[in-house]
Amino acid sequence: MKTNAKLRIDELIKRYPELNPCYNEIINSVELLIKSYKNGGKVLVCGNGGSASDSLHIVGELMKSFKLKRPISSELREKINDDELSNALEMGLPAISLVSEVALTTAYSNDKLPSAVFAQGVLGYGKKGDVLISISTSGNSKNCVDAVKVANALGIHTIALTGKKDSLLSELSEITIKATSTETFKIQELHLPIYHAICLALEEEFFGE
């Protein structure tokens, strides 16, 4: 991990000292994501309610510039042959929010098993070496748990964002970042700076100096 990438995590802990117990797990998550991206992988994200919004937020930060410029290559600019379009385009880190496929999720939930809807998304999109980020304040959301089960079966890496308590996700996931609270809204308030720091660190790694 580049020095500037790690500094993003150090800055997080400085601003939110209550997250110090999560430091190693956050660092390990960034390193895992870096390895996956360098090997051609992508990120899948899922969650419910406020955590569904977080999954969309994460994709938004990864797929376009966050703090740094991400210009496309001169070779690609030449092939596109449109300066206005090329100037607008930014390099992304591939990420998909499993909650955003409304037609798929509603059809699958109606026709099959609602709790398996994210698992179906993992099966359809995922490949070995990708990373699944499951967000659940309780850590026991069945659709997130089922998604992790399928990810594990496919050789997809798994990161969970949960609350302080042990949970099914913490048992099943490769890495679990436990926000240091047991109240839902407080857990959600801590999840945001955690995943912001992770996205900033990834941006520094791939687009920084």
C-alpha cells in the first residue's frame, strides 16, 4: 500500500478515535481490495435500508473521481477522438451495487426466494478474486448472509461492515469491520467515514503519486 493511501486511514482514526479498534481490519480491507483490483477484480456491494444507500454511495465514490483527478490515457483519448467527451471521462474502479437492479430484485423476490436476492446477484456478477462488501448494522441480515455464503463458495473475497456485536456475517466473512456501537443509527454514522476512508485510500493507491 502506498504511503498516501495508508495516511487516509490514519486520518480517519485521528478524526474518529473511537474507530481505533477497527484500524487493522480497515487496513486489511484496503490491502485486499488493492490486490483484487490489481488482479482484474471488481467490487460487489449489498445492504438494506440505510445500508442499501451506503452500497450505492460506495459505488459512486469508486466509479468516478473522489478527491483526485483520474484522467483517461492519451491512447484512449486518441481512439475516442472527441476532446469534450475525453475531458469529461474519468477512470473508475469497477464496482456494482446489488441493490440497484430493481427489475432483477423485484422479479427474483416475487418468483423465487426474497432472502436469496443478493446471493443471485453474486452468482450472476461475481467471479473468483472479486470482493463482496456486505453492510448490515446487525450483521445478521439474511439476504447479506446468503450473499456471503455464495461468495465464499465461488472464491470471492468477503468484507463485512457491521456493528460492535458478533454476528453471522462476522463468522462467515473474511474480514469484518465492526463499527464501535450497538445502536443502528450510530453504527450507520460510523460506517460512512469508514468506507469514505477506504475509497480515498484506493484512489490514492491507483491514481495518486
